[in-house]
Amino acid sequence: MKKIKSLLVLMAFPLFTFGQSLPGLAPGQNSTQKPVLHGKNWMAITGKPLAATAGATIFQKGGNAIDAACAMLAASATMWDVLSWGGETQALIYHPELKKVIAINALGYAPSGATVDFYKSQGMEYPPAYGPLAATTPGTPGGLMTMLAEYGTMSLEEVLAPAMQLAKG
């Protein structure tokens, strides 16, 4: 499965594309100030230009859509404070050979000590919605590594290289 030529990945981090006609615009207003984007062989789009550059770099080095998506996720998690390595990631991957959509649900796990008895001993009827006792373990690293191992073509080191370069400044 590592030799998949093209995969479509929709990541659960900001992804913006703009079309010719957009719903919700005023009558007669059928365009935005953003250009229509076209890609012949690949396209790397994120909410941050440097993260998109990470994806483009991976495509230029021969990586597939999963490799590029993982590089963009890593770059975004490294440089953008609202997306972090301590977060969660969901992805939908279209596998063209199987003609199936594969879901990756990289949610964190609750710590082993987060039991009903623990929360009751803290005077709580339910686990809290916020704060340190509500935290789970990070899901993003495992999700990225799962996607890369199952559907990518490049090594973890190659895919993380753009994010590591961004982290160094």
C-alpha cells in the first residue's frame, strides 16, 4: 500500500480553497479577492503559507498526498499556537485502488488514573470539561505516524524535516 500514486486527504485543520461561485455571497458577486487555484499534478493548501510550503516541498521530493499532508500537519502544529502537537487530529483519506474512504481518528486517551473513583474522590460527579483533569494524551503524533506508516511513501524523518527547520527558525 505504500506505493499509492495519488490519495486525497482532507485534514481537520484549516483548509481554504476558493471557487468561481461561492454560496452566501451577495447576488451578482460570484468571486472573491483570492485567485482561483489550479493544480495539474498536486496542490498543497493550508491556513498558513509556510505549512503549505512544507507540503509542496514533500511533493517536489516525490512524496504522495499523505506524505505532504503529514508534513503540513507537522508544520502547522509546530508553528501555529492553536494547533499543537498536544492536540487531536482527524483525517479522511480516499484510497483510489480500494475505492474507499478511510478515517483516521487520532484522539487522545484519558490517563489510566482518570477513573470514576478518582473523580469522585476529588468531589466531582462527572469529569470536568476544562482544566488539567480534563486533558487527554496527545493524539496528533500517533495519527500522523499511523497515516504515514500505512499510506505514506517517505520516512518520518523526511516528512518532519520541514517542521524541524521551522522550529529552528
